Amino acid sequence: MSKRIEITDLNVYYGSFRAVEDVSMTIEPKAVTAFIGPSGCGKSTFLRTLNRMHEVIPGARVEGEVLLDGENLYGPGVDPVRVRRHVGMVFQRPNPFPTMSIKENVLAGINLNNKRMPGSEKDELAEQALRGANLWEEVKNRLDLPGSGLSGGQQQRLCIARAIAMQPEVLLMDEPCSALDPISTLAIEDLMNELKDRYTIVIVTHNMQQAARVSDTTAFFNIAGTGAPGRLIEVGPTDKIFSTPDVKDTEDYISGRFG
Amino acid sequence: MTKPVLETSTTEPEGMLASDGPDPKRHGDPVFRGFATGAGILILAILAAVAAFLLFQGAPALIADPAALTEQGYGPFWAWVLPFIFGTLWAAILALVIAVPIAIGIALFISHYAPRRLAQPLGYVIDLLAAVPSVVFGLWGGLVLAPAVVPLYTWLNQNLSWIPLFSGQVSGTGRTILTAAIVLATMVLPIITSLCREVFLQAPRLHEEAALALGATQWEMIKLAVFPYARPGIIAAIMLGLGRALGETMAVSMVLSGSANITIQVLTSNNPNTIAAVIAQGFPEAFGLKTNELIAAGLVLFVITLAVNMVARWIVSRRAAYSGAN
Amino acid sequence: MTTLTESLNPGALTSGRLPRMAEPGILVGAAITGLTISALIAGGNIALGVVLAYVIFLVTIEIVARIVEGPRQAADRRARSLIVGAFVLALIPLGSVTYEVVKNGMARFDVNYFSMSMRNVVGEGGGAAHAITGTLWVTGMASLISVPIGLMTAIYLSEYGSRSKLSQSITFFVDVMTGIPSIVAGLFAYSLMAMLFGPGTVSGFAGSIALSVLMIPVVVRSCEELLRLVPNELREASYALGVPTWLTIVKVVVPTAISGIVSGVILAVARVIGETAPLLIAAGFTASLNNNPFSGPMMTLPVFVYDSYAHPGIPPQAYLDRAWAGALTLIVIVMVLNLTGRLIARRFAPKTGR
């Protein structure tokens, strides 16, 4: 169920401003791909175009192609809502629904979409998703309590459980650990390692150690200056990017000379 | 995790992204959006309808032959309505003269003088004034306030009658335009207070602290750092209070024994009536062209308050635009 | 540094200040003087005494402060005294209204009052049952009209209308609409009914329409404000689960803000339930119970109060007693609604966890 994403000549605009310029790359299934780069280089924007979440921002639009196992996300007749059911997303700050219990949060994708499903199947799905997010043991006795009562790290894993309960092919993670403490971060990183057996995982991170720890492939984005669009500078196996990158900028960034 | 449910039901056919099959849920979006937009447009339509219906129903009085109006109505429209326009403006202005200084005082008390812990409860107390229905104020004004102010009015009349306002034969019942204005002032007080309080609280703290650090007393600080910043807000609050005072019906109609004369004496029993009160008092018994004339008077009132409110809102929005506060 | 410390000889920071107890002392003195004068010349009129005491206090503190502390401090004290005075002054009508309404309203705040109408009642007895039912009908139907329109408009403004021309003009005109005089709303409903069903048609429903005109803008403003408080992250979370916009609004945004919306609606009801003028015109008067809002005049509590006051029979006392009891009922209803609204807003506000 893990799928390959091929991006060709992708440009992202906010109104007349070009935020991301000419990105072409392939994201492999059953692997973790990390996007790194300085702030404002367009990596989060680019990530959002992979499930058309950028369309939530007024004035944002895309030129180019994103193929999910050969099918263009931006093809005619493609419904962004359906795209998002196949490409899940986890955000920077944990955002469980405050009005829902832990269990309802996990099943939010099913319930919110008015999907009918027998109760026993729902229970099983919730348990599977929570197990998949390594959260089951911690919350199995309080499934009916509000999700906002959990710690930040638990909330984030709850959000991951919520995303994988939708049975997506791809999981996008936008700096999922930036609001978490080191212990919770470690838990999420371990989880990513397990999840990549089943999903295509793309993660945006500011933390280069994290990219080095969890990812198989790393893509480095950069901007030439303020107001210039973000560009993909280099993409390759993580080992190579962190040891012998081809481009000087990448090396400078990795070694901490800027950014 | 031998056979996860997660992986059972995901065998969708090729082309799963394109919405080829009918998905009933997807019709929800345009429909719901349509309802929301429609509700918004409906509000604009209602406002337009208010003006249109008043115009339709008031028109007969505006175009009718004066002779017919004299015979069946209150007489020629503009001559009939003019004293009431005066009364409406006069009562509202008197009310504001009383209410504005007090409202600014209260707002300052809550924002800058009262202990911080007390500020919010005190705000609630003033808001309670706004919650009292106008008919209750009318009852109180007519049965409690009016008799209570007679001695004061007599004294004012005896000692200050060289001021035109206080001249004339003092009313024995206390039901004068000044009493009505006091009741109106009580009713617009909370509106002006709450808006002023808001702008006073938004005054930049840094400026206030800078003024205090220069050795200003608290009052000097308020004059220096709060008032200049808050001036547009205060003006807007006054305008909104004015709009409310112009349109208030019951308090005036229950307190004032008004008639159709134009005078600035505030203590006598000859008082100009207000448009709203004339409508409330005359409408239940009116028929034919009288009804049309009353509705036309309502249209005049609508236009006046609309103008006042639009100016007020315009000032508010202009202030919001350059202060960057929302 | 040394020069500064030298210049601050002992007492430099305290000299030229009135002692702490000076102000309260002067206040007490002024109060005694004022009340005494009033007792001597006006037979102990309390209002006069208080006014005199306040004036004496203002003058004395001005003189004392000017001599001891200088004009700037005197101005500061004057401003503070006036500001505190303004606040106390505003409490007088509030206190007086509450006191009089409770005192006079209790006379007829009895079982009959809530169980009988005024049908065939002349003089004493009777009650406001017909008016209370009428108020429930009219306000209830006004809420049924206003809440959907108001909430949907608020949803349009906060979720769809991002700064479009239409949403800007709706916002502006909703603000303008809050300023429509209530009697004009009544005339509108009357004219509407007159054109649809012939002149002189009054009914509970016409009253509801009039109240809706007043209620809708209040509902829109409070709902819009609350919907905008819902964090965007929750909308994004929902979109990312492949939930269409409208289901996101219905199932995530609105439920998150629901306590505030409910409290906003309650406060809006509290605002219109005491409206008199529009009902006077659109719903009319009657002495009998009328449970059909679509036909015939329907009495409402505020109109009942007004009618009992403005057109009393002879002797008038029974009518005035009923008016006061009606005022008390109204105030109780409004206060209960206000408290409920505020409580709901505070108690059930969603905890976002940060």
C-alpha cells in the first residue's frame, strides 16, 4: 500500500510570488525521505503540495506534476479531498480535536466523513491505529477521555494514529517533533522507523541529526535570498548527503556554516 | 499485528483519485456554501426590505394631498413631523450631554483606577444596566424618577431661570424632557462606557509607562497618553450612543407627556415629543392615512439613525485600519 | 550619583504629600457637614445631603491639595474624585431600579399572576399568563428564524468570505443593522404583513419577524467572533484527513465553538426578550391567551407592562401593581438568561490544552 511519488517541474505560487521553483524528484515507497534546509526555503510549502493542503491558503496554486504511482494529483477531475484520504499529514504542533475523546480522535477520519462501519470494526481499527502509533499501552484504559489531556508527545502520536487510521499510502510529517521534548521526539522517531515498512514517509525537519537518524533519502532545499523562490539543491541517500554531498551549499549547511 | 485491519480495505481501483463514481458527500460543499452565502445575502436583503417596505407604506403620506391628510390624518406630513424631529434630536443631545462625561469617567475608573481584580466585575455591573429592558426603565422613569426630581426642578426654576433652559412654568409631575433625557442617559451609558473602556485599555502601555516615568501624575498620564490615542474611539462611542438614544422608544414614551411644540425649556409641561414615542403612542389607534404618516415618520427616524450609525462605524473601521488592532 | 543622594535629604520623597489618611478624613468631614446642613435646611433630604457632601469634599481637597502639594497633584486628585464620583453616580439608577422593581413587583408576584390571563378581569386580580406565553412564543420563533440565518452568515464570514467584497459589505451592514431603532423593526414587520395580508394584520409571527431583525445582527457578531477563535490547526487537521470543507465546519469548527455560540444566542435572546416597541406595533394587544402565533394579536410581557402602565383602569393601583410584577418577571428572566449565558461560556469553553 506504500506508493511512489514522482514530482516533475513543480512550481508553487502565492498570488504572484513564486515560493518554490522547478522541483523534480522521486520519493521512494517504504522509506523515509527527509526535507532539510534553512527557514523559508519552501520545504513545508512543497510538502503541502503533495496532498494539496496548500490549497487551504488563499491564493496558493501549483504548476507541474505530482504522480502518485503514476496518477497525477493535479490531473483534471481530481478531488483534493480524495487526495488527502490517500496522503495523510501530521502537523508541527499536535492538534487533536478538543471536543473529541481519544478514541473519537483516532476515528475522526471515519466519523467526520460519515463513513458507516460497525462498532466492533471501529474498535478494532482504533486499537490497530493506536498500536501502530505506539500509543495503545498508554491510553487503552482511558479511550473515552479527551485527547487534550495527553502530554504533547502522546498527543502527537495520537495525531499519527489518527492519520494512519485513514489507511493512507503516504504519510507527510511537517516538523512533527519541533514542539516536543527529547524523550517524546525519540518515541516519534522510533515510530517512523516502524511505519516506513508500510507507508511512504516524508518528513520536514529543521533538525539535521534527526534527518540523519531517521531518513533513507535526504533532500536539501535552499533560497538564494529573501524574496527568491526556494529550490531543490540536492537529493540523495542520506549517508551520502551527510558525508560527501555533491554541492558546496549542501556541505556548508550540513556542517553548520549557515542556516 | 498479524492481520491488521488497516490493510484490508484499501484495494481501490485504478483512477481512485479522480472522482469518477458519484460521491454524494461531495455535493455537500457547494450546497452548504450556497446556504452560508445565501444567509449573508439574505441579511442584506432584509436591510433593503426594511427600507423598501417603510417607503412603500409611508409613501401615501408623502404624496397625498395635504387636504386629505388634514381630513383623515395628522395634517401635512413635514409640518406634522418637524417638531418630533426636533424633539428626537433634542432629547438625544440632552441625554448625551449627561451621559458622555459620566461614561468616560466610568470607563477610566474601570480601565485605570479600579484595582485590577475588580475591573472585570465592575464592567459586568455596568453591563447589567444594558440588560435592563427599556420598558422597565420607562416604568421606573415614570413612577419613581419623575416624582423624585420635582423638588430639584422647582429649585432650578426658582434660582436659575435666567438660563433659558430652566425658564418657564415648572412641571408639577416631573414628566419633562429633562427626565426623559436622564432615563435615556442611563440607557446609553453602558454602550458608551463599554466602547470607551475598550479603547482606553488598548492605549499603548509603553506610552503610559513613559509618561509616568517622566514624573507625570496619573491624570497627566491619561491626558498625555490615553486620550489622544482614544479620541476616535470616544467619538465613535458617542455616535453609537447617539444612535441608540435617537431610536429609543419606550423610555421616552412612558416618561414624557409630549406634544407637537418646539421649545428648549426642559422643565415645563410643554415638551416636544420624539418620533419613536409618537409612533408608539399613536400606532395602536391609528388607521388609514394616519398609519401611513406614522410609518413615514419611522422612515425619517430610520434614515437619521442609519446616517449616525454609518458615520460611527466608518470612524471605528478607519481607526481599526490604522491602529492595526482588531 | 553622590550629588543625587546629597540632594535627596531625608524626607525629600515624602514632603509635599498629604498624609495617607487626609483624603478619607476630609471625606468623612464633608459627609458629616453635608448631611448636617441638609438636616438643618431641607429636613434631612438624603440626596441633597450627599450632593452637598460631595461638593464640600471636592472643594476642600482642592484647596488643601493646592496648598500642600501644588496644582498638579490637586488636578490629579480632582480628576480621581470626579471619576470615582461618576462611577458611584451610575450605580444609583441601577440600585434604584433594582430596589423599586423588587419592592413594587412583589405585591403581585403570586400564583395567580402566573396562571391567569386578563380575560374578563377589571380592577384587581388577573395575571400575565397570556403575556408570558406570548413572550415565549414570539421570542422562541424569533430565535428559530434568527439563529440559522445568523449562524450561517457567521459561517460565511469566518469560513468562506475571506475579505471578499460581499463579506465586507455584510460585515458593515450587520453593524449598521445593530443600530436600527427597535420601533423601526416593528414598523417593518407591520408593513410586511400589511402588504401580504392587508392592513392591520397583527400576529405573534409578525412580532417574531420584528424581533428577528434586531436579533440577527447580534447573533452574527457573536458567532463570527467565536468561529474565528477556533484554531486554524483544527481545520487543517480535518482537511488532512480528507474531510470536505462543509463537514469540517459542521463537525469540527462549530462543535469546538459550540459553548460560545450557545451563550451568544442566549445573550441575544436576553437582549430582545425585553423589547417592547416592535411588539406593540407588530404583535398588538389582547387580554386573552392566544396560542396561535399566526392569527390574531398576541400579548407579550413587555407590552403587558407598558399597557398596564399607560392605559390603567380605575382605580389604577391594581394595574400598576401588575406592571411592576411584569417588570420584575422580565428582569428575572433577563438576569437568568444573562447568567446562564456567561456561565456556559465560561464553564464549557473547550480546553485546547495549551
